[in-house]
Amino acid sequence: MGAIEPTVPYYVTVLLWLARTAFFAFVSVFLLWLGIRVLDMLTPRIHERQKIGESPISTGLFIGGFFICIGLVIHGASTLPILIGASAVTTVFSPIRLGLLAAGFFLSLLVGIALFNIFDWLTPKIPFRSVNKEPVAVGLYVFGYLLFFGLIMHAALTTPL
């Protein structure tokens, strides 16, 4: 009796895995950039992109949050199972995963901003919007958003279907 062998050479599987990981990383970076832009619009009294650039510490926090977010995305894309019998195109550009990423993007924005405003309202002695007074505070605020976004994207990538 012969050994069970894969129908696709190993190097093809590795190349598909690398392509899929890179594809989802770039899609997630685009969504992350879009999320920061939308976050600016949804919190008009907090000027994220302007304030972060005013301090090297807040810039460092932003970059650190970015790398953690991308690390979560790359981990999610790397551990995403490959569908047996799926085409190479479907393996890399999975429409179902793209839909989950889009849903995760909107979820992170809507739920994040809604909870931000609810907790701001529930804690009147802790003025959340006062983070705008200090670039480092804005950097920490965006750092937290990047972690939140990375976890949402990781969940969208690793959710079993």
C-alpha cells in the first residue's frame, strides 16, 4: 500500500500561505488606515492624526500599536486553515474572510465609538474627551484602538466557518 501524498507540491502550499498572509496584512493595513480616518470623523473633538505627530512619545505609541495590530493580523492570517479542494485564488482571496474583515472593521468602529461615548456619559467625573489636551494621551488612546482593532481583525481571520 502506497503512502498518502498531497496532490499539490509543498512549495505551492507554502507560496499560497505566504500570498494569503501578505494579502490579508495589506487589506488590514488599508482598513486600519481607513479606521483612523473614520475615527477622526466620529470623534471630532479629538484630533488623533494631528495630535499624535506633536510628540515623539505619542508617535512611538502609535507605531507600537500599529505593529501589535499587524502582528495580530499576520498571526490570524498565518493560522487560518487552508480549505482542502479550494482553488488557489479562493485560498488567497477568500471572499468569506474579506466579508468577515469588513464586518469586523465596521464592528470595531461602531461598537468602539458607541462604548466610548456611553462610558464617557456614565463617568462624568472622568472627561474622556480631555485626552485631546495632551499628545501622549491621544497616542495612548489610539494605541488602545489599534489593539482593539487588531483583536477584532484576528477574530475575523481565525473564526472557524
